[in-house]
Amino acid sequence: MRSHDAADCCADAVTGLAEAVLSEIADLLDQFAASGAQSSIDLSGLPMTDADREKLAQRLGRGEVQATLDVAGQTDVWETQYAGVWWVRHFGGNGQVISEEIAITHVPAILLTHREDARAAAERLRKACEVLEATTAADQSSAERDSIHA
Amino acid sequence: MSTMTSPADGAKPIDVAAATAKLLGATSGNMVTYLQSCVHCGQCAAACHFYQATKDPRHTPALKLRPMLKAHRAKSSPLAWIGLAPALTERDLRETEDLIFDTCTMCGRCTQVCPMGIDVASIVQISRQAYAAAGLGPSDLMAAADASRDKGSPLGLTPEKLEERIEWLADENEVDIPLDKAKADVLLTVSSIETMKYPSSIVAMAKLMNHAGVNWTFSSKGYESTNFGYLAGNTSVARVMIERIVAATAATGAKTVVIPECGHAFGVMRYAAANILGRPLPFEVRHITEYLADLKRQGRLRLKPMADAFTYHDPCQISRRGGATADARYLLDGFATDFREMSPTGNFNWCCGGGGGVQAMGRAADVRHKVFKIKMDQVEATGANTLISACSNCRLTMDESKAHYHWPHEIGSLVEILADHLDDTARPAAAAE
Amino acid sequence: MREDKTLAQALESRGVSRRAFLKYASYVATLMALPPSASRVIAEELAKARRQSVIWLSFQECTGCTESITRSMSPTLEDLIFDFISLDYHHTLQAVSGAAAEHARTEAMKANKGKYIVVVDGSVPLKDGGVYSTIAGITNLDMLKETAKDAFAVVSVGTCAAFGGIPHANPNPTGAVAISEIITDKPVVNIPGCPPIPEAMTGTLAYLLSFGKLPELDAKGRPLAFFGETIHDRCYRRPFYERGMFANSFDDEGARKGWCLYKVGCKGPIAYNACATLKWNGGASFPIQSGHGCLGCSEPGFWDKGGFYEPLAAATAKLDIGVGAAAVAGVAAGAAAAELMRRKKSAAVDAANSKKKDG
Amino acid sequence: MDLLDFARGPALQIGLYVFAFGVAFRLASLLLLPRLKDLSAARKGAPGAVVASGREIIRRMWPQSVYAEATRFTTINGYIFHLGLAIIVFLGTPHILFLKGLIGVSWPGLPTNIINGVAVITFLSLIAALVHRLQSPVLKAISTANDYITWLVTMLPVATGLLAISHLGWRYETLLAVHILSIAVFLIWFPFGKLMHAFLIFLSRGTTGAHLAHRGAQL
């Protein structure tokens, strides 16, 4: 559709916001390195064009860590080539980017396993073990029975 | 209707109602347009010699519209119905009297600079009528008007005195000066200033007319073309003065009335007279410079070249407001070999400061002298020693200030220098007739 | 119905992790323009919260608002809100009907007294005793007053509920009014739009759930997060406006090139809403992107602002017959004034003449 | 009805009524007065009244060189804000649309940022005009309430327009409403204050043009 050409035309515009965000990141990274203060920048809230975002992504590049989460839709997380600078991109259920942020931290919180989840997981695992033990025991006794029969 | 008020200080009573009535009687689209158009930009101040000389903001020409605007508004504006357009007061009139009389020569420079093109002079003229009706105005100006009516001339030049003078001048200068010739093509008029102060100017005009072979005459029935009735705002006297000339012209059968070196006389007779009478004049009116230029064009004026350096002062009513700026230059062209234009000149020249009857106001002498400084600077910048004019009123104004300052320059008259350089060796035009 | 389990516990049993809360929280923080640090707080609060009882009342409306909030067919992150709330009454969506439905409403009111949220779409008719819209024989006015009495907050969803909307348009035959004109004793949030953007509804509800209070509102009761800027402020066609490149009609060169629609009536500059950033249908597009000017549907009286295709700058005042009449009257009055002046002039001249004669 | 609706509708409508009545009244009451008929003989070759009036209206658009220095500020600054106002009103797209809504015809406009620049210049020029009026002894002496009210009434649309485009102060629709209200005030004041010079300038220049051209006087 023609009207989308226009949208593309404007989305192509480079506003210089990428540079501004870069220098902001540099400042925050200084603070993080010095005092461990974690911070983040909400990219969705900035009036960046697609071209701006692309430029920012290019400048930051990709580092050692990449992760894909499957949490109510996909979430991509990667460390940029600057250690401590993380890019977190949340997708909604329909593949649309719903939120995007730069996190200056050790590891983005979303990657961390929550204690509550661990507790619940432990519970489940325990249950799973009990089930396993039960089935193993059952299997064993039947095997014994079989061998006796054999 | 007339509400006369007598101030406690014993000054003469001021009839405000008469002033307002006079204004109402003069109401026209032209007047009201001017009154309503001022945008208060203040540029007129720069053009006014009285402001230029004094730097007093009171002398801003725009302020001269105010009293009449106020009176008009009080009578015409719907604002008056709700009390927002106060009437003209005696105090208004008293406080502005000098603006309307002493410090306005109706020279028209402010109109030149006005982006709205407001003709302040015409409003001042109407204002003078209103102030005069109220009983205001300089007594000497009023007296001059009365003298014009009663004696035939503001300076008391009665017909008898005119006859005496002419006889004496003719004898003294051995020149033919016709008076009351039965039939003439041209009626020449005088300005009383010339007759009384610059009689040589009368002689010069006679010489020039005779040289060109013109059939001309003075008339004792109507000779004074300076109209102090007009300048004083006294319309009835103005009318009497005009009627006298009209009658004299009719008596001689002249087709042309020539106005001598007097700017306001020319302005009134040439442009105001028909409107004051309410009918067109049955003859043409020419200023002496225009008439001499006509003669020169016809080849009837033969002049010897003049080498003296001089500069020319344009009388406002002849140049800027009279439309005859070019004729003075035409007369000088090829005759005056060292004629120097002052700056500004022509239509933009500064007023002498004595026009519009201001010359006749004794109390305005100080401010006139201040104004003359502008002229002195203009003349000195040309390097010429002589200042020539084509208006005896300008000349008198300038002479008085010259004396006041002991200014060493010469002040002369255009007709006189022309008459002094007539080439009478050959008179083909006269011969041809 | 409010449950005893926290949301975390409820979702946990379905295998939804805390990461989902965190992700949802960061989504809400973005939506509400909160600082990124707020997302951790939201996540924690949400996890601790219990399902919120919501009573949804539909009055004079078209069901577009309900369509809008439930538009999605596949479960998405945004739809988590339905896991967070207990929609105890919604006569379009609920399975039961009739007396059972009304019973569900009164039960929910009793059980969650002072804690439930009332969501309203549609305006309330006041004319003729409110007979123009009733549910189960109860007028909208009565049902609203009764239901809202013990509510924690009221959320007016859609322009009809927020500002009276289309039922309120001239000549407003039913005497329709906005919810905020009836409920004056407790907080009312307006989420206008015809329909409102679903994210604006869910985001506001999530905020209420997380923080237990209303988000920051503008003077018209709208959450600033969604209604703080105009469509024009965030419109991708804004550069064309600045450069003076306009579509003059819907089928000209400018329209095809996607230039600014100001001249064909776009109300973007006075319409406060988030369409230009959140867009519609899963971020696919919004009216201006589809080539039509903004109608300003989230503004009061948008229906009566002088025509959708009349440019905003055009006055609704007209050079009508009245202006002509005023001019004619002016000429007449002027002529009278001139005539009056003429007479005054003649009188003055006559007086002067007679005076002269006397003298 | 909110403020913007009131401004776009009733306020402007009243403004238009008052403007139409007032201007018609002022012009009719002036033009229907008897005008002076010059009975003196015209100078040979003098143009007719219509030609002379037209010529004077045009010629007086710029001061004579003799007065150039004395009138420099007023002339240049005057032109700046007059042209500025004209450009803003007649070439600003929203204003063209406003006029189109009234008179039905439209024409191409200038880009918004150019109009904004012109508006800033006009704003500064109007400030300069006021400062000049307050500082010059002559202008102080001749100024009346009319001058200051007219200045304010002219300045308000410029200032509120600038605020509206830069979204300063209130919300945009409030600024827009105030801007339109200032136009209504402008229209209402127009016929009764100095703004009438927009019409009177033709009458007074023309009157003098005809008056003096009849004499052959070059002004």
C-alpha cells in the first residue's frame, strides 16, 4: 500500500536519538562499574524511529551471551559487546514488540530464577521424584517377581 | 446657543460653542477622513521645522489634529451618547492656541512624510477658523485681518497710499508702472510687505512686464493679494479680499491675475479663492515665477547671465503646495551660472518659519528665529553668500532673523535679480507686438 | 469473585513463572510511562495481589468497547489481565442470564464490598426518568448508583461513559450524561475513545491492581500515561505538517504520498490519545496510517465539532447571512450618522449666516 | 461546549458580526459625508482624482529619500510587522484553512517552520514598536489608550499563536482556543480603534493625492 511507503519513509529518518542514548548508556555504565548501581533505559518510551533503533543496535553490537525466553510470548535477551550492557526485547503473543529496554546490570532480572519459582519447582521436583521412586519401586518389585518366575 | 465663559483672570471670554459650530459648519468627508486616520506614528515631528528647532514634543503636527478631533467626536461619535467622548473645552482651546497659530505655517512638510497622507495644514486652517470664532488667535494677526478689510491691506496700504507709492516708485526708478489702466490683459497684484518693505520688488516686476511687452496694470480696486482673512481664520474677511481682486479683474477685462512674490497670497488666490467664493474664478491665476517662466518659454524674456553664487529658498505655497517648483528652476536655467541648490530643496525644502501669518505674530518671533537656524545651516552648506526667494513673506521672516543673528549673508528676491539682469539691447518680443 | 490465593499462587499452579509477572510488569511500566525501576515493584505487587473483582456495566453503548478489550483470539501477554481479574458481571460475556446474572452482580457486591471495581461502558440517559435504557427493569441510573455505592473505584470505558459520547451528540434525545456526572463521591477514571485502545484499559486496570490507586489523571479524568500527548505530537506524519506538505483530498498526490491530513480534517492536534504509538490490532496500524484523519474520538463532544472533514483551523462560525445583515445594518447606521452630521453642519452654517445678518 | 468550541463558534461569530457592522458603519458614516469639490482650476496636465488617488496610495508606500533617515525605524519596523502579519495570516496553512472556511477559496501556504520564524520576527518587531513608543518623547506625547489597546490586540494573536505552535503554557486546545478568542477580540476592536487605518489609509492617502495633484504639486 502506498500509504505505508510514507510510514517507511518516516521510519527511515535518523533523528540522532541513537547517539544520545549511547552517551547515556556510557554514563550509566560508568556508574555501574564504579558502584554497582544498576539501571535501565526504556527504549519503548523514547520517540525513536526504526532506523534509530537499528543504528543503536548496530553500535552496541552483540556480545557473548544470548538467550531466548518463552514467557507469554518470546523474549530475547543478549549482552551487547559492552559487558554489563544488556538488550531486553519482549514480544507479545502475536510477535509484536511490546517492550524493549537496555539494562545496565550483571544479568537482567528476567533471566534470574525467582526464589518462589525455585521453591515451587523444588516442590514439583520432589513430587516428580516421589512419583519416580514409586514407579521405580514398582518396576523393581515386578522385575523381581519376573526373575523369580523366570 | 453661545456659551460665553469669562475666566477669572480677566482674559477675554472664549466662546467654545462658536468654535464647535464653526467646525461643524466645515465638516466634510475630507476633514473627517484626516481626523480619523492618524495612527500616531510620530513621523511628522521629524518633518516639522518647529519640532526640529525646539525638540518639544508639543510641536508634533499630529497633535494639531487633536482639538478638532475631540470636537468632532463629541458631536458625531456614538461614544458621546454614553459619555465617552467629552466635549471640547475652553482649556483645550487655550492650551493649543499656539499650536494652531504660532507654530504652524501650513507648509505641508508633515503631509509629505505622513504614511497616511494626512493634510494637517487643511485641518489647521479649519481649526484657525474655529479658534478665531471662539475669540482666540494672536491679536496682531487678527488686527491684520481687520486692517485688510478696513484699509485694503494688512499693513494699512490704502488705495491712496498705493497710488502715492506707485507714483513715487515710477518717478524714482524711471519705470512705467500703470495703475487702473482701463483695459489690460494682466492684472498684477501686490503684497503689502513688498510695497512697504521691499518696494524695489514692485519696480522689478514692472520692469520685467514692460520688458516682455505685456499689457498689464495695477488696480486700486483690488491690489492686495495677501489674504490675512484666510490666515487668521476669518472667512468673511478672506471673501472680501478675494472679491476685491475679482472685481478689479472684471473692471480691466484681464484674463490673468499675477500674484507677486508671496506664497500664501498665491496659495489662497490660486486654489482657495474659488472654494471660498463657491464658484470658479473667471480668470487664471499665475504666480510671478510661473508667469515669468511662461514669458521665457515664449522667448519674451531676455536675460544677461548672472555669475554670482546664490541659492534658492522654495516658498512652501509655491513649490511644495503650489506645484510651481520647476518654474523657478526654469527661470534660473541658463541665466544663473553659479546657482547652488540647498539640501533638501525643491518640494522638500524647509519652511522659512514665517508662513501662514506666523511672520505677523510678534509673539512668535523667538521660535521663528530658532527655526531660521535650519535655513542658515542649509545656506552655509552651499557655500553661497546669497539667499534668494520668491516670497516677500519668507524674505521678511529671514531678514528679521538675519538681523537677530547678525548673519552676514545676503537675502534677495528672484524677480529683483531677474530685473537686474534684463538684456534690453534687443526687445524682439516687444517689437513684434 | 475474590479468591484467597495470590495471583502468583494461582498462576503458579498453571506453570506460569515469576518471569511472566516481570515481563508483564515491564510491559505495564512501558505502557504507563513509568520508570523501568517501577516494573520490579509492579511485579512484586501483582504477585502478592489477589484476583480483583470487576463488575462491568453496559449502558447506552454499542458494545464496541467490549469488542475492543476482548479483540484478541489467542492468549497473549496483554490478556494476562483476565487472569488477574474476576469479571463477576458482564451481561454480554457472562454465561448466565436473567435473574441469575443479576444475582451474580449482587453477590459480587456483597462479597467484595468496598473493594470491587465498577467498569462502565455507555452513557446514562436521564430524560423521562431514564426510561431509554434499562436492564432487568432497572434504569441505568439506578443500577449505576446502586452498584457504584460500595465500589472502590469506577472506570468509565469509552467516550460514551467518559463524556456522554454519541448518545450525548446533538440533540441528545435521551438526555445522556457521562458517568462522572452521576458518580461524584468516588474516584472515576475516564478511558475515552470510540472505542478505547485495549492497552489503555488493561494498563489502567493493571496499575490499579499493582498500586491499589488510580494512575495520574488529566483534567478530564484520563490517565496521563495514555492521554498525555496528542495524536499530532506523536504522529509519524508530523514532519510533513512541519514542512507544509498536506493532502488536499483523499485521492490526491499528497494523500497517496502519505502527507499530513490536517487539511482534510484530522483532529490529531487536539486529540489526546495513544493511537499513534500503541496503534491498533496488535500494533498493525491506526487511522492516520490507514489514510484517514483522526476524528478526535477521545475528546468530549467529538461528534459536534463542525464536521470530521472540516480542518481544525476552520471556524465553526460562518460568514452567514447574519454577517451580511450586520454589514447592511452598519451601512444603514453609518448613513444615518452621516445624515445627522450633514444636518448638524447645515444648522451650524445657517446659524453662522443668520448671526452674520444680525450682526 | 468547551472553550475551543466556544472560540471557534460563538466568539468568532460575534467577532464577525461586530467587525462587519463596525467597518460598514465607519466607512458609510465617512464616505456618505459630503466631500469637498475643488472649484479652483486644475493645473494643466494634472491627473484626474481617481488616478491621482491611486498614484498617491502606491507612492506613499515608501518615504521620500529626504525623510529616509528620520523615518527609518518606523518604516522598516512597520513593514516588518505588517508584512509579518500578512505572511502569517495569508500564508500560514491553518490560517488559509480558516479563511477557506469563511470565504470558500484557498491557496498554497508556506511550511510551518517558515511561518513560525516569521511569527517570531513579527513578535520581536511588535515588541520593538512598543519599546519605541514608550521611549520616544514624541510618541509618548501623542499616544493614547487607543494605541496601547491596539498594540495589545495585535500582539495577542501573535503571542498566543506562538504559544500554541510551541505548546507552551496550557494544553494545545486551550492555547488554540485562546488564540482564536484573541482573533475575536481583534475583530471586535478593529472597527473602533486604530486598526481601521487598514481601510482609512486608502481614503486619506487618496484624498490628499487628489487634493494636491489637482495643484500639480509633487508630493
